Amino acid sequence: MPSGFCYIMTNRPQGVLYVGSTTNLPRRAYEHRMGLIDGFTSRYGLTQLVHCEEYPLFIDAVRRERAIKHWPRQWKIELVEKANPAWADLYDQLI
């Protein structure tokens, strides 16, 4: 089974947040940045990757995504700020 990533996208520091999971984070982050897939992220312009976690199994990344999606917004903000206090776009570190 392939590894997986749980990630958070935003449009600005402490802006709209999107939590997702994927097996190919560079490709998926690129799709979000370019608005290639219609939906929530393209509608709100969520182009900045501000948090990511890698898991040995994709199912674990999906479980983490589902858990984080049920968290209060403040917990999600604290998760991002713990590892990325400047809300820097992490996309360039992927490629």
C-alpha cells in the first residue's frame, strides 16, 4: 500500500482552511495552486500549502484528515502555527 499525506491549504494566514489527503502531495498541491479541479479550493482560492504530514500508509493519512476536519477551527490554526508560525507556503520545498 502506498504512503500518504494529510495536508492543509489556505488563501492567506488564518484564512479559509482546507484539509485533504493524497498519495502524491506535489501533484495535488500543484492542482490546487493552478485551480485545475473545480470545488472548494478553487472557489476560495486556496493555493498555499501551509501544513503537511506524511504517513507510511495512505489509510492513516485519510484517518488523520477525517479527524482534523472535525476539529474546531482554532485547533487547526494551532496545528499550522506550531510547525509553520509564519504561514509560509511549503510548496517550493516539495519540488
